[in-house]
Amino acid sequence: MSSSDSKIIFNFTTLKWENITVDQVKLWESAYPDCDVVDILTKKMVIWLDSNPQKAHKKNWKRFITNWLSRQQEGYDRFKKFGGKMYDNNNL
């Protein structure tokens, strides 16, 4: 398997992602323009994974990352839709 074909994994010892390419980050940044992809990958996800080890055993890390970014983008979209006011699902 070449490095470009390597499966994305999260290393719980170093608390770092492995096998995420610059091209992959650029693709996520274009798909989720309101998300700070690097910040989410290096801080928010790392803290969550470290704090929730019982939930952190994933078979498909790429899908985990994509789903996280998608939910984050949806939150920003909802925020913009209501003129910068945050609403929960009960107020929609």
C-alpha cells in the first residue's frame, strides 16, 4: 500500500492523526468552507477522542472525520440562516 493509499488512523499514544494528506485536507476545506479543518482535526477531535476512549474505536476514521465536519458545517449554515442567532431544533 503506498502512502497515498494508506488508511487514516488516529494514534492514541501520540494523540495524532496518521496518513492524512495535504490534498485530503484541501478537499475537506473546499467541501466545508466555514470549518477550520486544521483546528478541528488537531484540537477539537483530539480532545474528544482522548476524553471518550470508549467511543473512539472506529473502523472508518475518514467517515468519522467527514461526518464531524458535515455536522459542524450544518451548524454554521443554521447560524447564518438566522442572521447570526443560534437556534436549537425546537425553535426551527
